[in-house]
Amino acid sequence: MLSQVVELIEKKNNFAITTHVRPDGDGVGSSLGLCWLLRSLGKTAEVIVSDGVPVSYQSLPGADQIRKVTEVDNTYDAIFVIECSDIDRPGIAGLRDQFTVNIDHHATSDHFGTVNWIDATASAVGEMIYNLCKAIGGRVTKEIAECVYMALVTDTGSFHFPNTTDRTLKVASELVKAGVKPAQISEAVYNSYPWSRIELMRQVLNTVKRDPSGKVAWMRQTLEMRVNAGMVDGDNNGFVNIPLAAKEVVAAIYMRETAPNYFRVSLRSKGEINVAKVAEKFGGGGHKNAAGLRVEGDWDEKEKEIVAEVIKAVKYGDFIDIEEMELSLV
Ligand SMILES: [Mn+2]
């Protein structure tokens, strides 16, 4: 919990911070925000990741100092692990032997850390980093503010998603007071992609389908598309949300082929439709409106299974035991 995190920061001096593979705005922003906070408290800190930092986040202060590693190659008093469901998510070897501090806003975290601070009410880990800054009596410097704002704006879809609360907006307001230029951050995130994103989008949107009700949409990204578009990391950020722009679409599925017969699947939904429950059925997890999973097998078959589960979630919601209902229908 927060008080334990405050205490260990006060006691220890030399820190590393890491986040999940294919880091997003919250992963990078929160890691860097925490790094700047620790430094402002006179501590030694650095951010280590196994993947590169996507272009959209490279303009953040300190992004150029992020070190790419495959294993823990330094001695630290503690390593913060940001937004990871388990200890393997950062893709860095040797983390198990370290004093780790698990900071996450996903309820599905498996509490792998030596210390765990999970706040499922936070819109982003960035919001938690801001709270930590306040709790420890730190000053919100311009560097901290820019990094944390990036985390908020990306994880809330520019304050569109249901995870946006009065606290999120209050924190955002404080960050703007501390020197953030919202338009500048938005420009870096939403209007600074390479053309390969547009090319990939064209190909992916070409595969979009809907169920007969028109409420569930799904689409594919093949290995071939990646090559044809010259895709770089982050090019497909947010693609899963595109079908949700249609009024009648309430759930979207985006399947990416990562190797022949291996798929990463993102699920998104509107309102009360719980796609985290669907993801859990396939061994994945996430939030009610944003979840993910990995599957292996025949593409058509797996797609059918996942689409069927999402359609059930849209049709029947949370309140009915689907299996029981199926039995009663037989
Ligand atoms: Mn997040």
C-alpha cells in the first residue's frame, strides 16, 4: 500500500523502475514520472525496459536516458515494477531475486512484489504517481508533471473513457498548473505517427466485420500486414477503439498474429459490457471496458470462440450464468 511505498523510498537510495513489454503511455509516463520524483528527493534512479520506447513518448523528459536491458545488470536497493500483472511482464531476467515494488491500477495483479500497491480506482498508474508525490511531500516539477500527464491522457483516451473521474481531472488540472501544455502532449501522442500507421490502418480496417446485431465488431492484423506496412512499434496503438466510433457498436475485438497460430487479442467495450470477464475465460485479464488475452491455434476457430463469448457478454451481461442459461435453452 501507499504508506509502505513512502516508507521504503525514505529508507532506500538506489532505484530502478521498469514497466511491461511494448510499453504504453502510462507505462512510460509513470515510470519516468516516478524516476523524476525519486531524483527530486535526492535519490539515484533510472528507468530500464526490455523494449524500445514508442515514438509518441520519446519527447518526454528523460525518455532519451531510458536504458534497454535484457536482465538486471546493476545493483539496486529496490526495483519498481509499473503496471505489470506478473513478474515476467517486463521481459527482464533476474527480477525475481530483487526487492520489487509492484505498482498497478489493474485489479487482476497477482501481488508478485515484495511490496504491492494496487489502486483499481486510479484511472492510470500516473494518477498514483501523483498521489505518491503528494504523500511523500514532493514538489510536482515540470518534468514529473509532463510524464504523469502523458500517462493520464493516454490511459483515459484523452479523458474519454469511463475511468476518467473527478480525481483524474483534478490531477490533470494540477499538472497543467505545474507547466504542462496539453496541446503539446496531444500533438506528440496523436499527430506524430509515421505514415506506416496509416498504411497499417488501411489494411486492418479492410478486415473489419460485425455480427448480425451490428453491436460487436472484430478485425485482424496479420504478420503479412506488418511487413507490407513497414510497421514500427506503436503503429497500431488504439486501433481496437476505431470500430467503437460507430454508435451501435458496443464491443470491439482486435486480433493480431504474433507468430503463425499465435495471437494477441484486445477487447474494448462501452458502458456496462464487461470484456474483462471474457478475457478471463481465455486466461487473460484487464478492466471492464478494456481487456486482453493471448490464444494459440487456428485463426478462424479462435476468432469464432472469442466473438461468440463477446456476443454473449453483450446479450446477457454479467448477471446471468451463461452456462446455466445454455443448459436451460437446450
Ligand atoms: Mn494503465
